[in-house]
Amino acid sequence: MKIQPLPPLNSLVAFEASARHLSFTAAARELNVTQGAISRQIRLLEEYLGESLFVRNTREVNLSHIGSGYFETVQGLLKQLATATGEIRRWQGARQITLMTSSALAALWLLPRVGDFQRLYEDVDLRIIAHDQVKDPSRLDCDLALYYCSTPPKNMIVTPLFPEEVFPVCSPAYLAKHPHLEDIEQLAAATWLTLDDPQRDWIGWQQWFEYQDLAPRTPRHRVNINNYSMLIQSALSGQGIALAWSNLIGDHLQTGALVRPVGQVLRTEAQFCLLERPGMAGNHSLVRYFREWLLQQVP
């Protein structure tokens, strides 16, 4: 919905300064403009409102009754705007890196590792934003982005991090109750934990079978979950089998919290990638530090 009516916004700044100083001359000095420019802005605002905001005398100006009330409102709103703007500029100007990634990559791969970066660069702040529904990575407002790319996005600097390797996993307890799952022909007898998110182009169960020239299967039971981190948590809890990306759940495999009931692995041309916009402004040295550290984390 359009916000209206709005007065001439430049006039509000001139009005606030003039009302605070009760002087067009002092306002002009503060805003680095001429007194005539201030007078024109005040007159423009008064014409728009249809009311006089000042009582003008030969040597001084005072606020009218309407001007006094309007001044309190305008000053309060400009202070709120200044506070919000200052907060944004503080983030932009600080020694900080804004990184955008998916919730799955953040929770399962990045966050367990960032403590190492913070120990190396104690004076650098990381701002991590999890955003899953990304249609055009080139429009992301960040220094760096980490995303799964079935096709590398155009107009971006793309650095592949690790390939897509997809295979079924489940908890040891679930496999102990369903030992027949060690035969790939029997996987349909399990409960499939399925990523239910039409916006993603990640490999699904039917694709996993088809891409390996295996006949499609229909599971006996299915649990649909629209968040990959929650899906893996469901597998850890012994609720079924899930398709896992090797680099996202590697720690769970090492600890034995998850196991692979079958040995088949699907490898495709897709990659998890580091994305950057060409010519991005910002603190390039900090971005370089983080990029170099990140590439060292890749197996």
C-alpha cells in the first residue's frame, strides 16, 4: 500500500533544523546551504500543508501552534530514521563479513567450523544469514554466499567447494531393527525421510534411483520434511532413512551417529560453491581472509 500523503522530504530536514534553532540562518549553516534555500524549503512545506509553521518577525522566527506540534512529530521520526540508518552503516563499516547460505549448509557444515576462523581473526565479526529461497544469487546483499548449484549461476564468480555425493543413511539403531536394508532392493521397505521443498533442486529419492539406472521404488512409508537439517535430525532419531550429502553429514558418519546401509553413491556434476559478485564493494582484505580460510576447510 502506497504511503501517502507525504510532504516534500527535503523540506522536513530544513524545517527540523530551523525549528530546533529558531533561526533560518543557523539552520542554513548547519545544513551547509544558503539562508534563501532554507526559506524556500520552509515555504514549500507550508504551501503543501496549507498552514504557517513559523511566526516571522523582523529579527526572529518562532514556531506557530501548528508548527510546534508538527516539529515534535518530525523530529521524532527523523531521529528514528537516523538510528536505523546508523545501525546499518555500523554493520557496513565495521570489520565484518556478511555471508549468506542455506540453513542446511549453515547448520551442518559451516557453523561447526567458524569457531576456528574466530580464533584466527578475533577482530573480525561474521554475520551469517540463512536464506533458502534464492532465485537469483547475483541479487544477494552479502560479501560471500555458499550454495548448492546444479548449474553455476551467471554473472557470478563461482568457486567449487566440493562435489555432490548422495547416499542413504540411517541411525545404527534403525539399521539394527531393519537389517534387510543392507540390500538395495529392500530399501523401499523402510520409511523414507523426504525433503519436501519444491524450490530446491537437490536430488530426491526417485532421482537417486533413476540416475544410477535402478528401477524407481515406492516406499512403504514416507515422512515429508521441508527443512534438511530437521530431516537429518529425524534420521539421527531413528525415524527412517534419508538421502545424505557426504560433506554435510561427514561428522555424523565419523562419530557413528549415522551409518550407510548400502554402498551405492550417486555422484553428479553439481557442486556446493562459493559465490561472489564481480566488483563487490566492501572490505576486500577481510573477504580474502575468509575465502582463504574457507578453502582450507574443504576436504
